[in-house]
Amino acid sequence: MSERESMEFDLVIVGGGPAGLAAAIRAKQLANEAGEELEVVVLEKGGEIGAHILSGLVLDPKALDELIPDWRTRDDRPIRTEVNADKYKLLGPNGSMAMPTFAFPPFMHNHGCYIGSLANVCRWLGERAEELEVQVFPGFAASEVVYGDNGEVRGVVAGVMGIAEDGSHKPDYEPGMELLGKYVLFAEGARGSLTKEVKAKYDLEADCDPQKYGIGLKEVWKVPADHPEFSAGYVQHTFGWPVKDKDGNGGGFLYHFSEGGENYVSVGYVVHLNYKNPHLSPYDEFQRYKHHDEISKFLKGGKREAYGARAITSGGIQSIPKLTFPGGALIGCSAGFVNLPRIKGTHNAMKTGMLAAEEAVTALRAGRASDELSSFQQAVRDSWVWTDLARVRNVKPLMSRYGTMPGAVLGMPDMWMRYLLGFGYIPQMKHGKADHEYLKPASKFKPIEYAKPDGVLSFDKLTNVSFTNTYHAEDQPKHLKVADLALQKASEHDVFNGPSARYCPAGVYEWIEEDGKEPVFQINSQNCIHCKTCDIKDPNQNINWVTPEGGGGPAYPNM
């Protein structure tokens, strides 16, 4: 008999991001409109809603308009700066070239979108959910999937606490609780640990290409009111430098917004995780990026307020798995609905959450439970989410095959044709290999020399990690599981020169080398900011990210 207590709900939602919260709100809206009782719970591993949320953010408000139509007129609205200037620039080491906006299809333009903090948007959505009597449990990490007698998903285990690093039970041990639902929606974001398990169990990726990922690194800078280069509503996207096509693909962003009477600049860089060169360091490329004249002029005189990083999905339509399984569905970035060329996914995440909620409520009204919400997949295909992704389907594979700039040039007419005619001049391309399979032996590349941070525009990794407000209880099991340490030494270290020390944006991994001794793989798990890059990029898939105790990880203030 299980030592755990259990709670029963109609709908269990794992993840308090935009997809999960939109699903919870929509489900309760439908129930309240019909005068029905509906028990909905949202589980969030972060210490509060928004603590683990990081995005650019230029928000396409389409889904928010549908979910909460009057959000713009509310005094407490979480995002206020509307885009009024939209620039694309090609960077080189010593200069830049503006790309004409008219060359891009209208759906690529950012006018009508809003700049701000997705963490704050999620906090606001969490409040709206609680107003509708959704039960929101922050600091409640879902660590296991609960299966029924017929193999269906019945719920999750959450709230396990007080296990020491050696596996023994500490005085504050709690076995956790089974939260059981008639339907369970996984909204864990990119590379969620339970989502990965469910995908494997039900073979949900059998008929799609491997998911593609990027690592997005971001800082928020506060700038003075009289900063000569600040303009609230300004959006700038760049590509071409510093990551070179021979090494991988990447691009940067810079957004200006005002909040609470202060002026902020969000600056960030995304490195596609199918990069080849194991010497490449996404973190150091980001720090180098800020020294370009087209970026530094916006930051000089300002002060870095926050830092963070997170893996993002980028596979698009080709990589969307089967969304349903007995007992539930995948929503948001758990499935992968980011529009890579637009650098947006929040609107699609929210809409898929809303569609899943509608399908679940319809099923519950019919007296169903724990079966497959099979109509959800078609509902997504019939929605504007599918149109949004279909228009850009070939851009990512073109970039992967030919490089960022050539891929963008080849992808532009395909996007235009799909926008105007509904079909492109290139048939749908495949992605091919998973990202970790692209890494090549270190011997094939020269090491990359990165300049020492100046402490003004660029910063060392551990100093920046302190701006994530990351905390993990020291005496708990490692949540970064290395299956075979001998393989890690023989391959990740000896063949690839230890790329984990570079792809991790938080200094979690180190190879400690002393004269005359074997290298030691050191894992500083207390630094982990839950980006999931190691789970994606390790060349042997030898590192498995699992959830630590609830409430641990970053506490992003305004990301």
C-alpha cells in the first residue's frame, strides 16, 4: 500500500507557465459559464509562479485577447509597452547592415505586439486563475507519473521533500502526494522531465522529426531616464555575428520597455543547439555580442539587473509529436509550438492550452475520464497555431543546412509564397538528426579564444549566476544524473574536450584536472538554473535532468 495520500481532481496541469495557466483559466471559464463544478489544479516547481519563466519577450497578444478580452483596459495589466519600431540587422565583426522591413512577410512584423516580462505575465495569469478558484500549488515539483491499471496516465506525484543526498530520510521527510486527475495536461516547457517519460512510454515521437532546440541567454538592464538611445517600444533582431556558420547558428535580440516608471532593455542571444564545434560557448558568445557597437550603445550607462537562460524548442511543425495519450495531453513547449523566425511561442503555448482545456471539458461533460482526447490533435491543426507554424516550416532546416544568412535568404520567398498562396516553392524539409548528434570531435576545430569579461558590459559566468537568485537545498539527491561516468570521461572529455563546461550557462559542470591524475567530472548542481541544455546536448545522452525538490532553482524577478 502506498505511503502517500492522494487528492482527486478533474484536471491536473503540470507546469505554471503560459500554456498551463491558460488551460486552467479556460477550463474554469467554461465550467463557470455553465454553472458546473470543476476541480482544477496547477503544479509549479518554482517557488512562485513566474520564478522559472524566461522569455524575450515580444508578446503576440492574440491568445491573451481570446482568453481575457479586457486585459488591455485593466489597471493591473502585466504588460504595457507596445512595439513602435521594428528593426532587423545583419551584423559583422565591425559593422552592421539594416534589412528592409518590407522584405519580410507581414506576419513577421512586430507592430501590435507588446514588450515586457513573461514571468510577470504568468504571475498575473496565476492571479486570474486563483480568482476563478483554480488551485495553484507553487513549490510543488512533480517528480513521478502515476499510471492506472490499464497503462493510462492517472496523475503525478508531487511534493517529495526531505531526502538526503545519500537517499536517507531527513527529519523533515515528506513522501509527497499523488495528485490524480481525470485528465492530466503536461505543460512543463522545453524538455520537461515527465514529458520526456510520457513521450517515450507512448512513442509519441514515432511519426515526427526529432525536436530541435536552442539555448536562449538573456539579461535585463535598467537604463537612465535620459539615456540617449532608449526608446520604449523599440525591437531589434540581429543575425550574422558572433556565432559563425561553420560552428553553428545563432541570433540576437534587443527590446526596450518601461515598467513601474523605470526604463529597461532586454538583451539576449540564442544559439541553436545543433552546433558542431564543441569549443563553442553560448554564454561567452552572448557576452561577446554585447560589445558590438550596435548593442553596446543601448547598454552603456545602464546596469544589469537580471540574468537567465533556458532551452527553447525550435523544430516547428516537423517536430510536433502526437499530442495525446491515454489520460492526457501535451501542451505548449512540452510539445514544441515556437515559431522560430518570429522568435515567439507564448501565443501558441497559450492557445494550445486553451484548446486542450476545451477538449477536456467536453469529454468530462460526456462522462469520460482517463481516455484519449483524440480530437485535440485535430483542433490544433484547425487553429491559427498551425497556420502560424506552417508558413515558416522550412526556415529552420534551411538554416541548419546552409547557415543562418543563406537559410534566411532561401526561406524568405518560401514564407512569402505560403503567406500569399498557401504553398511554398520548397516541399516540407526534414530536420534529420537530433541536436546532440551534430557535435564533432574537438580535434576537427581550433579552440575559440574568448576575451576576459570587462565587468561593465560583459561578466563572468558565476557572477551572472548570482543574478538568477538560484537556490537548492544542499543535502538532497543530485538532480543531474550521469548514467556512465566512464563513458563521460572516454567520450565527452577525451573526444569532445568537455563541452558541458561550455554549453552550460551556469557553471554546473567542470572537468577537474590535476597533474598525474585522471580528470574528475564535477557537478555543481546547486548552480543549476533548470535550462535543460545538458539533457539535450550531451553527445551520448548520458546526462538526465530530473526535478529537484520543489521551490529550488532560479527565482527570476522580471524575466
